[in-house]
Amino acid sequence: MSSISNCTFVSKEEQFTKENLDKMRLLFNGKTITFKNEKINIGNILKKQYGDVDSDLGRRMFDLIVGRGTQGKPAIDSYTGFSEADFRRIKNELVRESKKLNNPKLNYLEKLLFVRRGVMQKFAITNYLNNKINESANYERTQFSNYLKSHNDIMALLKTDAIKNRGESKFRLGIKSVRDLEKLENQLTIIINNPKTPEQANKAMDITKQMSEIFKSDGGVPLQELRMFLEGELTESKGRYFKIENDGSTVEVSREIIEAGKLSRNLLNDMGLVMINGLKQHKQVIRQSYLNSKEDSSLLLPNGDKVRKYEETIESQIKEVQKGIKDGNYFPHYLIESFIKIEKIMDKAEKDKYSNVDQDLTDLSQVFLQMSKEINTPRTLRGRKSIPYDNYLKNPVGVLRKYSLDAIAFNKSNYLKNIMMEGMRALPKDSEGAEALQKYVMDTYTIADKGYQDRPAWVNKTVRTLTGVQFLSKLGFGIGTAVRNTMSGMYYLQGVGNRAFVKYLREWDTTSTNKIFDVDGKQKSLQDIIVEVEREQGFKFEDMSSPLFTEGLVPTEGVKSKDIDIKIDADGNPKLQYKEGKHWRAFDATMTAAAGKGAIFQKVTENFLRKHMFRYSFVSKFNELTKGGLTKQQSIQRSKKHALDMVNKYAFEYSPSQKAPLVGGTKSGLGAVGQVAFQFLHYPMSFLQLQSEVLRKSKDAVIARQWDSPDLYVPLRFAGLYLFTEMMSGVLNLDLQRLMENDTVERIKTLKKGLEGEDVKGRGFLGPTTGELFYYATLFDWVKTPDNLAAQMIVGYNDAYGMTDEQKRARLLSSLNVQASKFLTKDYKALRNGNGWDLMMHEFGLYPTARTREMRKKEPLKTILPPVKKKSKKKKSTIQEKTKSDLELSKLYRAMGV
């Protein structure tokens, strides 16, 4: 239990921490303790589900429960930052955890309407699993962005070389030889993996012949030279590289090819590290699958020797990759079916409940042994007699693409399966509520691992098209949306404190020159460490196809799931074929590129917000932990996890696995409907969950008398921000709540007015697609909104009845693009009249309202501010009508989810 028992000197603070943590550990293990003159026993449910507090899982769950009640303080005996109130809170958290585990039920709203972060926080184990899922999503997103950026840079260099040295047209998109080779590679892949016939062998020979001709052509030479650089076949002299032709002559390779080669080398090394991570996770998956444990002691079980032998095979594969990276000639020549075979073997083993250990591990070993031979050995596949593979394997662009995507997918799949197998064993069992909880957690895992792959293709294509079009229509090039997005960061500032955040900004630049932290034998500053962690965790969103910006429209999948499908023919033989046609793939790529261009302002604001959220959270937690006695390396690891959780708490995670099932966070048909019907509602639902979490933790802090806990003050700061914004709205006679929104409060106020009998139209609860369908239906009198409060609250400003002609015209244009509609109907007039203030009001919705005018008539604003000069009734009436019209239009845009 103790981490300080061997110390020669123990401070009073350390002794206080150890004594109280030991009591909490005994309570965790089901023992009766005396705490503050009170005898407490919570039963053995925690030990039963999570194991002894000294076991691996039990220790992690105890640490998580301790951190949950103390803003992330560690359950380490030598830490000196605990107070008496902290241990009262920890005791309360242990009691709550035991009660929930004894009655593990989810209500109907939690199953369908709540964002998954809120539901998964109910139990320590589910919170742990969800944190790991989010870590996986960030890592996958980072590596995918790394691949895509490197790929684009490499292709740009090859294109430059093709224009300068090969006569390629600069007006043609892409490189013709690369496109032709990819098409032939796809055909060859399908042929060589389907049942062999003489006709297929002849066709494969014909394809490889065509590929050989491409490599010999001017267009194929850059690819040959790039491959030669990667395999170390070029000679180097004074920074210049040369190749030796068949006739013995020496030819210099262009600078563009060499630069592309260096980028390719870095990318392959990065993806090699991803593959190593995946292989390590795979080892643990195998151990859990066949031995039901990750512990080394499990190798003593009956199947332990077989698993150990297989682990040695995986370890040799890891060493091969490490050696290739170290030697600088890592260039994997592998066939596309390798990863597909692994996936299929594991899927079959799972269906058979891992009962065929000998056959499964033998089949897997053969695949990995073959893969091991293919690293750095381009000609190892000559054994397939009738089909020459050399040209197929020498296309470096194809290798980079296939290997990168497969490595990312392989790592993600094994990482998620590893933590889920362990987590599912710790979930409550043997009750109806427990079964519902297990089903919910498994659905979260499935959507995180496979996304929407189990749905029919036409469903995914329809959802992809509708949500993609609406993303461009409603958010594309939206300046006001980006500004409101930035202003939402004010809630994070209230959570951490304005003065503390300003101090961090002032001191950030000074941290780069003070290199005092010895990490891995290197002197690094805290800023250096944070920048490295940022890159690892994905807080630099270089690629706009990230699911964060496109509402999960572009899942990062390996070749296994996106391009290839395996069918079984009548004879029981597996046949490979490509799932999607070229037209759909072209459309999908175009949609992705358009979404990236349209979300340019969102990219800037998201980068700004998340970067500083992560940095401040990391710095503050690091300083707190090191001050409390943790080592620098311990502090770095804990600060990283804390900072990631804070970003997800305040800026929210937009991957499908974190959305409420009703708005798309499930693989079922309900999820497909929800993706379309309630698009863009994830933000308001997450914001509601954030405020609920803040209030709940504040109440817990009061009960434990944690008067110095940040949990206690955050709700007050949220309320202060809202009241300050309201006051400044009266001072300026502009509704600043349009810019500094609290969506939850606004919806509650609208509901209150409706219940009081006022004729109100709220923001509505419809996504843009269903909202527009309803709008056009009411515009043409096909349907009529029922005359009741519930219908009006749900439909909101999507009802065409009662709109002015100007509002209808703006709404029609908004179907194409909201920003364009605002420019044509409002911004252009303001620019033409030279009225910059009107332009600002239109763009950000900052109009005077009846509420702000009434505020100026009341104290203290009535005394402080001069009265507004009276204007003629006719002119006043005209201005009020125009202002009301502009305000209604502003509400209209916001009602569409923007």
C-alpha cells in the first residue's frame, strides 16, 4: 500500500496523506473504518467488481475515484497536497460508487438523450473506459492528420518534379502515373486474392506488364527513384544523390525526389511506431482472449505456453520494425490481405469464444511471420510462381498509403479491444440493470471501433451526403459562427479563473528558455514538453477532414474497412472486391475537400481554443503535482491526462462514440435518423451536460465542506459571466447574449415564457435537414404546425407561417449557404451605404432589443447613462420595424443550428 515506507524521513504532510489513504483503501476493500469518529462500511462490492485495491485494476479505479473528488489529485502516499476536506469528499465518492454498483441501472433518458460523457461518468470503470476511448480517438486523429499532411507534401514534390523534368502539364490535377498505377494495383489485388485460374494468371501477367511499362515511362521514373531512395539503392556524394543506369552511367536524382524521399522516410518511421504500439496492444489482446488476464502469472495456465510462444513471434516482429527504423531503410513490402487476414482470424475466434487456441495462434503466427519477411526484402514474394509481384510492390506511394492507414486502423482496433475486454469483466452482472449497462458500454465501444460499417452502404451514403451538404450550407465560411465559437471559451476561463489564465499567457513565452527538466536524458523546458504532448494528443488540427470539424463525416479507417470486402463464393473460397465505386469515392473526396475549405474559420478558432485549454490545464496541473512531491515524469503523465479531459469537458469531443444515441451516437438505424434529424445538436446537449456536471460537483464540494475546491466556485463564475453579459447588453443597448450565448439558459427562458402564455418561438430542436423540410412544407401549405406549446418549441423558427417576404427570401438563400444569404440580403446593403456598424450588427446578430431598452430605463443604468433622444414616431416606428426584422432574421439563422 505504501510508497514511502522505506523513506528515512517522512514529513507530517506525507504521514497525513498515508494514514488517510490507507483508511480509504481499507474502505474500498470492504473493511470497516473509523473516520471522523464515525464507523463506516460500504460492503465488498468495490473489491468484488474491481479487485483488491492493490491489484492492477483495483489500484487504477481507486486512483480514479480519488481524483474524481479532488480535481485530479493522485492516490500516492508521498503527495502532500491533500486536505481534511479532500478525504471527506473521497469517502463520499467511495460510498456513492458502492451504491451505484449495487444498483447499476440507466434510465430511459440516459440511454437515448444524454451525451455519452455524462452517462459514462456514473461509474469509475465506465469513466475509465470512456477516457481511453477518447485517448484513442485523439491518437487516431493525430496520426491520420500526420499521414495526410505528409502525403500531400510528397505528392506536391512529385508533381513539381513531373512538371520541371518530365513534361507533365501543370494544369492536370494529380500525377497521371500515380493514378494509373493505383487503378492497376486495385485490379491486381482482387485478382491475386481470388481463386486462381489460368485466365486470372494471364490477366495478372498482363496487368503487371502494364505496370512495368508505366515504371519505365517518364511518368514512372520519379516513383522508381523514390523507391530507390527509400531502399538505399542511390549513392550519395556531398549532399547529392545519384542512380546507376543499366549501361553503367550515373544520373543525378532531382532535389524534389530526394525531399519527397526524406518526407516518406519520416512518415514510414512514424507509422512504424504506430505499428509497434498496435503489436504491443495485440499481445495483450491475445493474452486476455485465451488466458482471461493480462497478468504475467496467467502464463502458468494450461494455454500459457502456447500464448507465450505466440508473443515471442510478435516480439520478433516488433524488433524487425525497430531495426528497420534504426537502420534507416524501413520500407515494408507487404500484401494488402495481411491485415484483413488478421482481422478475419480474430473475428472468427471471437465468435467461437476463443476455443480453438491451437488453430487460431498458428494461423496468426503464419501471417506475422510472412509480414516479418516482407520488411526490407522486396523480392521475398517470388514464391508465387505464375504472378510476378515486383512491380506491384515497388510503388512507394501505394505502400505509404496502404501501410499508414492499416497501421492506424490496426493499432486502434487492438487498443480498444484490449481496454474493453478488461473493462467488461469489471462491469456489474446478474441483473436487468447490469445487462442494460453492459449493452450501452458495448455500443459505445462498437461505434468507437467500427463506426457505422455495419449499416447498409446506401444508408451511410445518404447520411454522408445530407449532413455534408448541410455542414457546408450552415457553417461554411461562417464568420459569426467562428466568433461565437471563440467566445464560448469564456466558460473555460470561468472554470479556471481569469487572473490565473492571464498569468499563464503572460508567462508562457518565458518558459521556452528555461531548460530545467530532465526527460529521457534530455534537457527540455516545460514548453518543449507540452508542444510534444500536443502533437501526440492531436491538438494541432492540420487536416480539415478531422471528424471534429465535419461532424464525424470522415471516419479514419484502414484499407480493411473502407476499400476492401471479402465475399465467399459457392465453393467456399474467399474473394476480395472493392466496396465502393469510383464515382462515389470521387464524390466523397470532393465533399471532404469542400468541408475543409468551408470550415476554415472554425479551424482557426478550434485550434486557438483547444490549444490554450490544453496548455493551461497541463501547466497548472504540472505545477500542482510537482509542488505536492511527485516526480517530473509522474507529473507529466498525469498532467497530460488531466489536460485532455479538460479539453473534452469544455470544448467537447465530436466523434460519433461520444454523441447521444438519438443524435447519431449509435450504429443502429436510429443513429442514422438521428444524424440527419438532429444534426448540430451535439453542442447544446454537451453544454447542458457540462453545466449539470458543474452543479453536481459543486453540491458535492459543499457536502464535504471543501471550501477551497474549484468545484465550489465554477457555477458562481458561470452565473457571473451570464449576469455581466446581461448588464453590458443594457449598457450598450445591444443583445450581447447573441455573441456570448448560454444555450441552456436561453432555452429555459423560452420555455418559461411559453408556459406563462406568451407567443414564443424558440431555437427549436430540429437539425437543418428536417428543419428545412418542415419549412418548405409550411411554405407551400402542405402541413400546419399544431397550435400548442410543445410543437412550437420543437419546430421553432422553421415554420414559414407569419414570416415576412424578406425573411422568406433570406431563408431560401440560406438553403444554399447562410453566410452568402447574410451577405446578399444584409451585409451588401450595409457596405454599399458605408455603414460599418450595421455590418457588424448583421454579422454577429448584435441588435438592440426590447429587453435591452427596458434595462436602460431601470436603475442603476437609468441614472448612469444619458436618456436616448426621442425621435419622430414615424421614423421610430420604421427603425423599430427594421430592427425587429433584422432580429428575427438573426434568430432564424441561429435556429438552423448555427
